[in-house]
Amino acid sequence: MGSFVHATAMRTIDDVPWWGRERSRCDACGHVLGALDLVPLLSYLLLGARCRHCGARIAARHCIVEFLSGACCAVFYIKWGLSVASGLAAVAFFFLLFHALTDLLSGFIYDAAALAQGVCGLAARFASGGVPSAVDGLFGAALGFCVIYAIIVLSRGGMGSGDAVLMAGAGACLGWKLCALGLYLGFMCGGAVVLVMLALKKWKRKDVIPLAPFLAAGCVGALCAGGPLLEFFGSSLSSPW
């Protein structure tokens, strides 16, 4: 799934179909890849990070995305087993991964993907916990959208509207409490990285910084550790968490 989401993100950016009979191809030479080229992690390592057809170097992000996908899904399984919660967490993660990749590679967040994430999240919530759980998802979507949109207004366009749509879709999956925690962790993560990069003079103050990867990291952190953190402060989560 990590490999598929990565390919989907790249093709969406390039406006190339990723559905139907489309096949995986080398980014450099366009050669159709076979089964031996597409084994997650192993193919990258065994091929020496190079295409076996043209010898071009394979971007490290392919391996990184596959590793993160497997690791996060393993954490979800350990935490919730085979359940609606682990399935919804995986759905939220893969959509967030898509948003992070498109923002990193192109600077764009696609509204259709965020809308699909929200619909999937609300449907899963309604199926598992009925109307109360779905309402929690709606509050999460509203919170995620409004917080980012307020920043957009206050900064007079210093942040893109795509980030607000992203958090609306994520909030529908997470619910309002995890959404609030995800926003906090995302901003803290982003702020720490930006300070380090500014100190190292890798970024400048007026550079455009992609926010989606940090928001995605914050939301995944909230999924993994949100329950214990909220319990520490005397709160709890609703279905399906």
C-alpha cells in the first residue's frame, strides 16, 4: 500500500492515470517493472537502489515510504488488532501519506483526496459507533478546517487553503480530540524542524515550507499515543478508538 500510494501521488502530480491497466514503470526509463522489481523494501535493497533495466538510481523515498507504511500499520495492529479502529487508522494514515507526498513533491494538496478521506472516515465511524461517533467525526472535520482557515485569514494568505481541507478530512477520521492533538503535535514538529533548518541555514525565513508532512506526522502521532496522553489529562476517546 505504501508503494501504491507513492506511485499514485507521483502520477497525480504528473496528471498521468494510475488506475485501470496502468503498470508500474521506472521513473527514469519508463520500462514496465516486473514482480521482482516491486517487492517492498527487498527489491530496493537487492537491486542496489538502481533500476535493473537502465541502471538509474531509485529515489530513497520509495524505500522510506514503504518502511514507514509497514511500521505504522504494525503499530496499529499491535494497538487495536484486526478491528474497525486499526482499519480506520490505516485509511487515515495512507491518505495523510498521499497528502504529505504531493505537498513535498509539488506544493499541492488535492481536495478530492481530502474529501474521499473524510467520506471514508465518517462511513467507518457510523458503521462502528453509530450517530454519536459520526458526529464526533464531523466535529473533528470542522475543528481541523476552522483552525487552519483561521491561521490563513490571520496570516493574510501565508498558508495555503489545501492544509485546511487536509485537516478537515483527517479530522473526520480522528474525531475532534485526536484532531486537536494532531494539530498541536504537527505544529510543534514543524516548528522544531524549521528552527533547526533555519539555524543550519538550509532554509530562509521567506522560503515556502510544506506543512502537510508535519500535519501528517502530528496526526499519526495522535493516533499512536493519543489515548494514553488524553487519559493522563483525565479525558478519554469515543468509538472506535
